[in-house]
Amino acid sequence: MRQESTSSAYAASAVSGAGELLQLLRDETPRTRAELAKLTGLARSTVGARVDALLATGLLAPSGEAVSTGGRPPVRFAFNPEARVVVGADIGATHGRVALTDLSGRPICEIGESLDITDGPEVVLDWLVATTRRLLKQAGRQPRELIGIGIGVPGPVEHSSGRPMRPPIMPGWDGYDVPRHLQRDFDVPVLVDNDVNIMALGEHAMAHPGVEHLLFVKVATGIGAGIISGGRLHRGAVGAAGDLGHVAAPHAPEVLCSCGNIGCLEAVASGPAISKSLKEIGILAESNADIVELVRGGNIPAALAIRQAGRTIGEVLATCVSLLNPSVIVIGGSLVQAGESLIAGVREVVYGRSLPLATGVLQIVPATTGVQAGVIGAATMVIQHSLTADRVDLAIARQSAS
């Protein structure tokens, strides 16, 4: 009896480390049990128990056979990103984009539509619920296969609760319990963050996974930044880190900002600010898309205006470079589609004003994930939350108990 109890305790201990083994396998490289035992230094029986536990969840799957050294070839196993699905939602001021992704953050299918954030949380989140159901049906997946929903919104968020906090362009959203609204329909974790933070996560995961220190800057209707330091997203004490748009721009005219202050970067260098400056000289550009079209069409005043916006942004980023010392600054948002004008203005000032030590290896590059940055980042946020070693162990324990 005592021997049986000891054996059971050993088996439970072995399986409880399955989540840690999964972290090693998330690079999707197929490995045999023997290779895993060598890499981890664990006994082959322990590795075998953990592999079996992960196979039972579907998070691990057979992936071919290794070369035999005599006898039956050993089976290789690899992380199975298709075992579950994630919803990533990028909610902007005038658009909503939702993607169903696998556990690597790769979109399976997605839907993008126009919407108005000022319609309020009930309307927008009901749309998100309906869109999630459409995507699950389109992909042939069941709601039980969903492990979580990630959402980015265009305003400050208390990440721990998922509640927007006094967002300037989101009337009716202040303090609204976004996770609770979604969990009426889906019994899964719901994580909410500022839209720029999730774009930073998406760009980092897909385009710069090996970069430890990265600054993502979104230039569109608003201006904001997402900070990756030491390979991790930094939100600050209350989630307000990276609020670049409301930093006072050096040499800026005394323009009133939506936040109530004067001369904020967003008030003088965002899309609406550029539209206003063009209107003053008789050029009509009512949207960011209009500005992009003008620049691409060779309109010189529009190109000069967006280049000057880049310089103004560069003046603020030069300070950020001195404080944070990133190795990569990624410029994203709709205005980057205008071409090199915006980034050229940023580079001109940052490289000219920052110390050579800080800019020696600094790259200032356009975003590569485009409109998918937000949905990929929102999904990545959920994946990072759900696939930690502890949470995988807990999921295995619950499955075993059921």
C-alpha cells in the first residue's frame, strides 16, 4: 500500500512539470523522448510521463520519426499550435478587426469592419461577441476550443481589471467591465490592453522576436508607444507607460489637445493635425487615408507636412532613446503607409540629436505586420497568459480530475 502511494506521488510530481517541458517545446522543433531527457537532465520515465500528459491535452503531437540506431525508430514530438484557438481583437476609433489564431498567434481567419467607438461598450462588445461566433463557425471550431480573448482599445486601460480608465476618445467606456461583458457568452480569460501595447506585442512576436529592447510607435488618429524592455512589455505602475501622444512637443505651437493640455505631440503631429494644417493651405484631406493618398500621388505640400510631423515626433523620441536605449524603433499606424516621408523625418531628428552611443546600433524601421499587428498582439497577450508552466499544469490536473 505504501509502495503504491509512493508511486502515485511520483507520477503526480512528474506530470506536474509538464507545463515546464512544454515551454521548451514551444519552438515547434520536433524532439524524441531521449532528446528531451538529455536537454532537461530529467529521467526518461519522468519525461515520458510529462510527454504523455501533454499528448492527452493535444498541446503536443507526434511529428515523424527520428533515424533509428537499431530497432524501431523513436517518435518525435512537437508543440501542436492547432490544439486550441485564440481570439485577438483590435478595436480602433473607427474600425474593428478580429482574428481567430492558433497557439502561435498565426491568424486562421479574420474579419475587419467599420465601427464607431463612441457608440459605447454595449454596442461594440456585442459586435465582438457576434464576430467571434462567426469566426469560430467559419473555422469549424467549437467554443470549448477557445482558450481566451485578447482585446486592444484606443485608450488607457487598467490591465489587471480590463477596464478602460478615462479614455479621451471613448465616451461611456470609463471603468466599464469589458471582461465581464464577454464572459457572459464565453467562459474564458478576457485580457484588455491599450491598442499600442498589443501592436508592440504583435510586431515583436512576428518581426523582431530576438530583440530585447524595442519601442513601437503608432502614428495615426492618435500617437502612442509600446515599450518592450528585457523582452517583456512594460505597462508601468497603472498602465500609462508609453502615452507618447500627450508629451509636450518641443517648439510646438500652442494648440489645444483633446486631453485639455496645450502643445501635446498628438495635437500637432497626428493625422487630424496634419489634415488641419493642409486645410489651412486649401488642401482637403479629411482622413488619414486621404493624407496617404495625397503623398503617394506626389502632392508636395502633403509630403512636406508628413515629413515635418516625423521631425516633431523625432524630437520626442530622441528623449526616449536617451532614457530607454532601444535597439529598434518600429513606426506603425496608418500614416506609415504614406511611404518614407514620416520615417525619414523621425530618423533625421533622432540620429541628429541622440548620443552616438545610443544610436550606434539603433534601427528605425516601418512596421511589417500592417493591419494584423493588433490582432496578432492581442492573441499573443492571451497565449503568453494561458501557456505558462503553472497554468498548463493546472489545466492537465483539471482534465485528469474530470
